Amino acid sequence: MDPKMDPRIKRVPPNIGYYLAGFADGEGSFMVVIRPRKDYRIPWKVSLCFNVSQGDRVILSLFKRYLGCGTLRERVDGVCYYEVNNLNAIIQNVIPFFERFPFLSAKKKADFARFKKLARMISEGRHLTEEGIKEILRIRLAMNAGGKRRYSDKEIPSKIHGSSETTRKARRKQ
């Protein structure tokens, strides 16, 4: 067993695990979120999120129960969603769960592989450099059919002021 894996993942009954993986294959999303932060050395916060939305709260509560992490919320329009955006929970719970119960669709497999790579990059601190941000943007572009982005892939690197000095400072402070 992977030492980083939450032991609860190993105990998920196969019928439940494959059901949830199939459900996430159709209704789930793996995302990288990049938001501006003036208080960060690199003025962007990079985070990962796995989410599933559905009208039926019961199915989403199964994700929370068996993954052992995340939050369950309801929007004003009545749609419920389950999300995990804590990096440790993603590394210890979400990734091992979907490695144990893999996706069938090629698209979701590819998005998951990219998501795992992003988790590794962020855990290594590579999101704290200009080069790392640019690589994350390249990976993000291929995820979720490009997705709707609040900040463009050109805007993000352009707002990293004094890029080479910022990168040196970020590396020294890690």
C-alpha cells in the first residue's frame, strides 16, 4: 500500500468503488484553479479540485463517505456538488481511489493522468516558479476540453512581475 494513501481507500467495497468511479467518469471533473493573490511571491494561487455535481445528494454523500474527505454543498438552484480541494486529501484519498478504481473513458483517464502530474508538481513546489506556472498552464489547456477560464493563459504569466527575480526568491524561500 502507498504510504501516502489513506487506509480507508483500501477498505472501499469494490462494487461501491467501481460505481463511484463510473459515476465520476460521466459527471466528475478534475480541475486546476488559478486565482490572483497579491500576498503571494508569484502573484497566483494554484490549487487543484475534484468535483461531482448532481441533483441527488445521496450519491454525492457516498463520495464523501468512501473517499473520507471533501465537502458537500447545495447551490441556490438545488444542484448539489461534492468537492475536494485540499492538496493532501487529493494526494492521499482522491488519487489512490481512482488508481484503485480506474476510469473506462479515454478522456477521463487522460484528465486524471494530467491531474496526478499537477498534484506532483504542486507538492514539489514547482507552482512557485514562472516556469512551473507556464507548464501548469500547458497541462491545464488540455483538461476538461479547455474549460471556461476566468484568467487567460497569456494573462497569467504576464502578471508575474520581475519574473526571473521572483523565481529566484521563490526557490530560496521553499
